[in-house]
Amino acid sequence: MNSQDILEIAVRAADSKRAEDIVALDVHEVSLLADYFVIMQGSSKRQLGAIAEAIAEKEEAADVKIERIEGKNSDKWVLMDLGDVVVNIFAPQVRAYYNLEKLWANAAKVDVSDWIKA
């Protein structure tokens, strides 16, 4: 399974739990950390946890190794390391504060609209 497949699974799983404002960045040319960063938000601690759980469940079902999950019980930020894909699930105010989209402004945005239900 390649990193784009892992990305698609993560985006679809997040969308199934109504993650908001999902943005995927292709960082493979600007970072050695990963191929993709995914940034999204949820409106409550419960929703952040549900999004992370859905992503973990779908990735594990596809035999993707989850390297690490940080902040699983946080009401601010959950970080999931899926190897070549790093998922950031934020509370809205924390997302605005860290503004990762600006930090990684040199990375190309990935069109994920086909993976998100309208």
C-alpha cells in the first residue's frame, strides 16, 4: 500500500466522523518527515477521539501500521503517525494558533474532494 492509499483511507475515515475543513498537504519535497500531512478539526474532545478512532480502525483494517498516536485523550490536538502520512486533528482554536497550513505553505495541496461526501 502506498502513501496516497493511506492518505485516502484517513481522509475518508475522518469524513465519516464529520471532521471539518480537511486539508492534505504533499510535503515529500519540503520535508523528510512524511509524504503527506493531513490537517482537520473537530468541535469537541469527543469528536476528536471519534475521528482518531475511525482513522485507526480503517487503517488497521487495511494492514497499515500505526506508528504512534499522541494526545488521544486530548481536547486540543491528536497527532497520528501513519508512517508516510501524519494526521493532525485539532480543536478549532488550536488549529488557528498553530496554523500548520501556513507553516507548510511551500507544500502543494492535495485535492481530497472526491474522498469527502458533500
